[in-house]
Amino acid sequence: MTSRRPSTPTTAQILLVEDNPGDVRLTKEAFKQGRIENDLHVVSDGTEALEFLHQRNDYEDVPRPDLILLDLNLPRTDGEEVLEELKGDSELRSIPVIVLTSSRAEEDVAKSYELHANAYLTKPVDPDEFIETVRAFEKFWFSVVRLPPEGDQL
């Protein structure tokens, strides 16, 4: 029997993969103002993200994220490499990934969707717009969208 998420509201587990401290602060502020209970876990590069997702090293006891917010321009392992490994892993591929990046390049958009990103958002420059963007996708992903049960293999 496959484990399922309870149908009652629970705390959303969100992994933010972001190396810019200002964007981390704005994202935390947006989620704090939001209506969805969440635990925001933050890692600052792609290598740490993969360790978190595979629950290795310092991340052995972390929860499986319900949603991943992924910057593309990361130190060590870049966002595209993280996305490729994540979506190639049968245990992790069902976790929705929102690319949240400053890149407006069409090739980055195309490549992200090729690698099975669930959404691509360009970070607004204005801090208030950035917060509104985060709150809008939080509401969409946790109030409107039905997420796959944890552990289900597609």
C-alpha cells in the first residue's frame, strides 16, 4: 500500500534553492505574509539541493519537499543540472519544481521545460512585486493544484 498525504491541511514543506540572500529574505517575507502554513528550507547551491533531496550528509533527517523553488544561476551545481537529476530520479520526479530566476532568456525557459520544470517564473526586480509573485504561486500550488501523494511512482 502506498502512503498518502492526509486530506486535512498540513504544513507545506518547501525547498528554496537560492544563493542570493536578498531574494531569500524576500521569499521568507512573502511566505510569512501568506495564508499557507509552511516550513521553508533554504539551501544556497545546487550541490546542497541534491544532498537535501537525497537526504545525504547534513540532511539525513529533512522532510521530503512538497514543492521546490529553484534558481538557475547557482554556484557549484547549477539549476539545470539539479533539475535534470531530480526529474531523472523515480523517487523524486513527482515533486513540482518552479524555476524562480532572474533570467529572461528564451533558451533558459525552453531548457527548463525540456527538463520537466512545472513552471518558470522570472523574478521581478521590485521587492513588492517579488513578494506578490511568491504569494500568488503559493496560493496556486497549495490551494488550487492537487499535488501527487508522497511516495507514488508515476
